[in-house]
Amino acid sequence: MYIVFVLFWILLNGRFDMEILIFGLVISAAVYAFLCRFLGYSVRKDLCLLKSSGLLIWYVLVLVKEIMEANIQVLKFVFSPKYIPEPAICYFKTDLKSGFAKVLLANSITLTPGTITVSVNGDEFCVHALDTSLAEGIEEGGFVHILKKMEALW
């Protein structure tokens, strides 16, 4: 993260010379020290983030794929005059342990068209789906598997 701060500093300055580099190193060190001291950040968290960056990219790609598939399905519902959607509320439990992983899963479900995370109570999720077909397999989708792998790294 320290390196990201330094690079961001140089990018914001628009030019590069020794004075800007030295000042950027000092300012970035101060910001990083503040993060470590008051926000619970650490070098260990940086390394965990670096280790899980591949999984994060994979997660984003799976999310985009799921959004595209759900968009196509919702479009079929909208443009099919014969089809009457059957809304459903689905409850499922998850093995995810960290609050961050649960929030990421809930937000990913809500970002996917046709589904909305209504509530999360402990390990139980309540999801409203536009149609029962959209709710099928939501508890064992690609999101959950990737999040479990991320939690193993954290």
C-alpha cells in the first residue's frame, strides 16, 4: 500500500523529479503510519491482499459473468408476453466466517439483476428473487466458493 501511495503522489503531481519523489516518500510514510496506528492496518494485511489479488480478479470476472447471464434471463422475462414471473423469497445459510465476505456476498447478490439481498442475520441470508429460476443454486454459486478460498488466505 505504501508503494501505491507513492505512485499516486507522483501521478497527482504530473511531473517527476528528486524533490517530488523524496517529499512523496515522506508523505506516503506518514499516511501509511497513520493507517497502521489508527485504522488497524498492517504490512501483514498488505501481503494478504497481494496474495488474494488473483482471487479478487477471478471474483470480479465471475460477478460480471453472473450479471450478464441474469440480465439475459430478466430480458427474457420482460419481453416474453406469455411468461408470468413467480417471485420467491429464498433463505439459505452460509459457511462464511468473516463479516467482509458476508457483505461482499450480499452485495454481489444484490448487484445481480433479479435478486436482492433482503437481510443477513448471522449465517442466514434472505434473498428476494424476481423468479424462482433466479433463486436456484444461489447458496452454492461461484461467489461462495471463491469467498471461501479468500477466507482461507486471510
